[in-house]
Amino acid sequence: MTTDMNADSYVTEDGRTIGPVVMDLKNITLRFGGVVAIKDISFDIREGEIRAIIGPNGAGKSSMLNVISGFYKPQEGEVYFRGSKRPQMKPYQVAQQGLARTFQNIALFDGMTVLDNIMTGRLNKMKANIFQQAIWKGKAEREEIENREACEKVIDFLEIQHIRKTPVGRLPYGLKKRVELARALAAEPSLLLLDEPMAGMNVEEKEDMSRFILDMNDEFGTTIALIEHDMGVVMDLSDRVVVMDYGKKIGDGTPDEVRNNQDVIDAYLGVSHD
Amino acid sequence: MFYREAGDFKTSYKDDNQTFPIRLDRMGYYIVMFVAFCVVPFFVNDYWVNSVFAPFLIYAIAALGLNILTGYAGQVSLGTGGFMAVGAYAVYKLMVAFPDVSIVIHVLLAGGITAVVGVLFGLPSLRIKGFYLAVATLAAQFFLVWVFNKVPWFYNYSASGQINAPERSVFGVIVTGPNTEAWAKYMICLVFVVVLAWVARNLTRGMMGRKWMGIRDMDIAAEIIGVNPLMAKLTAFAVSSFFVGVAGALFFAVYLGAAEAGESFGIAKSFLILFMIIIGGLGSIFGSFAGAAFMVLLPVLLKNVLVGGLGWPTDLAAHLEFMVVGGLIVIFLILEPHGLAQLWRLTKEKLRLWPFPH
Ligand SMILES: Nc1ncnc2c1ncn2[C@@H]1O[C@H](COP(=O)(O)OP(=O)(O)OP(=O)(O)O)[C@@H](O)[C@H]1O
Ligand SMILES: [Mg+2]
């Protein structure tokens, strides 16, 4: 069976619907002084898909994610979100548009409990003003309870009920990664960016994480862009893969296409990969 | 009855959100409130109010304020004394200009004015952090005191350069000026403390507090999640300065009765409040009280025991106080940055498992 991936929307082999382009990056170039981290890269992310970005160390993957989340300002190129060009924005304004992310080096709030960390993910949903919050009545109290319920769903989904009230600083690495994912998921993002969600995990933890990513995409229809080094995981999870090397895009397509691309094999996968 | 949650099931998120989730804590809180409101007022005399209760309650408000800024939002400030001065001079000008308006409103307005000043001096925090911000707030401290000394309008051109609190009353009870009775002084401070502590608790356990703590723990991540760092920092400065301003207003109007900026609100005040939150516990409401109590009681205790009991000279006792406080600051900073509040928490955690720790 062949699917027309250029159509406005299509159905994958496992029955998920991939919609139109949500995020379109056009000719992005990012420089740090003399270092060119991203060189004229264009690619898009479609509604409902799992999009992977792979490449060797220092290829510019994290920088790409930072451009998408508004943390780095590219010197050249444009970002289109849902069809319209995104103006210069602060990262918190990008978050308000429905983007959420995790970090390569976990960026949780160590002094706060797991629950409070996850609740911060919902800050764009909570509108009570400071005076309502000061007396903890009406809108403030109602919002706290409603959003707590939403967070509890995420907590159940990611199976972290037992550590709800634990300060994050005390958690082991694998659980921290999961809490960070929970915080991003709590925002109910329309686009979720994951920077190496499985780095440093053992096989079992990786399997759990893969399952969560697939379920998230399947159950909530979350569009996901992820960076990952584990080839097996990437090939299993993703619908389409962008390959970067030295800041350039050297491949883009389905896992099979990428696997058979000679440039990619030379640069990254190594000839010995079967 | 054992000290634990077991058997005390929470059936709603509302219950789970309460300030004292453990029944015994809740009872302890009610007992403290009962004693504070219904027992102490009948027994306090001038000595106890002036040397213990009034300073403790007023410093607790200031410590709550600084803790919101430093402990919760992670922005260091050495300008607390200067902001207390703003509250004091604001309440003085208001009391004199509008004698018919209630002193309670004046104190709140003084807090509001201090909040505005605090936001102005908080603007550099958007650009600078840590040590450099501390220096900037230190500049605010000296600048504010200098202004209050230099501009006679602030002290209504009085010959002494001092400000004196006129007599004002609440519900017919005199609360400021030399004729104030001990219990009235105590009560007005107590009411302000209880209400403001409740507000601080509400703000810090809700979204505002999470934004502050997010900025404190990792400002870049907080911004990427959607916290507007400008708003988060400036609200922290505003709320904190409001508290500090109210403390300054009460300190002058209710406690001192007369004040002079450099003497009453100098840099020493800034450090005193900072020591309170370090010893009591950064990022803790309870810690603000514990620290204020500690710093107020320690000199009283040392004076009574060493000077009164053992007959030491006063200056020796005073020096010993410096040494004890200095040593404790070092110990707390190194060993227990979360202060007395954390020690209390650890004790309670142990107690929760007692008598079967495994
Ligand atoms: N803030 C920065 N300042 C200067 N150079 C940077 C900065 N961020 C990234 N770079 C440089 O840009 C290049 C790409 O870095 P990036 O972190 O995007 O790589 P990556 O593909 O995520 O690598 P890894 O797999 O190791 O995470 C590197 O050469 C890096 O040194
Ligand atoms: Mg990276």
C-alpha cells in the first residue's frame, strides 16, 4: 500500500490521521559568533505526527529545537506556525501559543514538589488575578481544583502517583525525565518538543518512555517533535525523520527512506548498519 | 493519637490543598490562634509588648515580605530597611494629611506606596542577578535613607528631623501615640500579622508562588514554560515591598512612636531581616515567624540570663549576641539553608514514622 504523503491529510499504516502542516521552518540559519549551528535548514512538522530530528553530537539538533521554542533567534529564515509567519516572540509568548518542551539537561524546579512542577505546566490555563489568588476564593480556588484534576490525569497516565508530593530534587534521573514530560504534557500542548527524552535511561525505562510517547500521540493526538540518539527507538517511533550533520540537513523522509539514504549512511549511521 | 496522615483521608483536592493537612498540626494552629487572640491580650504588660511581642509581630511581617522576594522568588535584597522607611514616612505623611481617615487604611496605603517604590527599585532585577542585584538594592537602601534625611518635606520640617506618630484610634481604642495601652498595641500588630500571613500563604501555594519559585529554581525553564519573567519578578517586588512597607508603617506608628530614617531604618535593619529569614528558613512562611522570634528573643534572653542572672556587663553580653548570631548564620548557610523551618519539618517527618521507623 502506498500513501500520498503530500496530501493535505493522510492515514498512516497504524490508522492515525496525519493532518496539515502546523510548523513550517523555512531556510533557518543560526550563528553563534563564528560558529554556524544551523545552515539554511527547512522542514515542516505536520499535525498529529511524530517527527524525529537525528544527527551526531554537535549537529545542531538542540539549537533547532531552541529556535522552534523561541529561545534562539535565527539570523535568517522564517518560522510559520499554523500557516502564518511568526513574529519575533519571547519564549513565554511561544508557550502561550501551545508549544511545550522538555530539555536535554533536565530543567525542573528542584525546590518544588512533583505536583507543583506539573501544575506550573498549566499556568497558561489559570487566569485568576493576584487579588483573587491572595484570598484564595472564587476563581482562584476553582481554578486550582480544576487544574489539579487535569494534572492528576497526567500523573495517572505517566504512572507517577507515588511521588506526587516528593520534592523533585530527591528523585532519581529516570523519574525526573518523566516528571519533566508530565509538566510539558500538563500544558496540553498542540506541539510537544522533546530533547533526548530517553538519554541516559536503561532499556526498561526506554520502553516505558516509548510507550508514553506513542500513547500520548495516539490518545491525545499530540504532535511531537523529538530528538533521539537511539536509532532503534527513532525508527520505531517516528513517522518522518530529519537528519542533521554539521548544521546542515542531509536527509528528510520516512524512517525507511532515511535508512537507505547514502548521505545519511555515510555521515551518521555507518556503513555497517544493516 | 499519633502524628500522621494515616486514617485522615482526603476525599477532595480542596482538602488535600489545605494548609495543615495533618489533624494534629491543625489543632496546634487553632490552639496558637486561641492563645494569641483570647489569652495573651489579657496578660500582656508594657515590658512584654515593647521588648517581645510588638517587635516579633512586626518583624514577622517584614520577614514574610523579604521571604517572598528572596526565599520564594530568589531575588536577593539588602534594601529592606529602606523600604520599611518608605512605609514609615508614607504612613506619617498620610496620618498628618488626612487625620480623619482610619489608621488601618493609612497603613495599607503606606504598603501600597512602598510596593510602587519597590517595583521601581526592582526594575534592575530584569537585567542583573545575584550579587549584583544585592548591590543594587543596597544602593536603594542608602538612597532612600538619604532622601528621607535630606528632604525636609518628608518629616514636615520638624526641627529634630524626626517624625512623630500622632494619636489615632481604631474602634475607639487608641493604637498610636504615647497613650496607647499595651494590649491595643499587641492586638493591632497581631491582626495585621495574621491577615498578611494568610495572604502570603495563599499567594505562595497558588500559581503566583509557583511562578516565583520557577524563576528562583530555573529562570530559563520557567520562561520557556510560559512564565513572563518581567511580571513574575516585579510582582514579587511589589508584594514583598507591600509587606515590608506595612511592617515599616507599624514599626514607626505603633511600636516606636517616633523615628529618624538613618537610625531606625538603616542598613542594620536590612541585615537583621535577612538574618531572620536565613535562620528561620528561606521559602517558608513558618520560617519567617521562627526567624523573627529567634532574632527578637535571643537578645532578650541573653540580656536576662547574662546581665540579669550572671551579672555580666551589658556590652559583653551584646558582643556575645553578635558572635552567636554570626556563628548561627554560618552554620545555617552551610548545613541547613532551609533553616529552623527545615529542622522542624525533619522532626515532623521522623515523628510521622514513629514509633515504627521501618
Ligand atoms: N548558546 C550557544 N553558544 C555558542 N555556541 C552554541 C550554543 N548552543 C550551541 N552552540 C554550538 O552549536 C553547535 C550545535 O549545538 P547543539 O547543542 O545544537 O548540538 P546537538 O545536535 O544538540 O548536539 P548533542 O547531540 O550533543 O546534544 C555546537 O557546535 C555548539 O557548540
Ligand atoms: Mg542536543
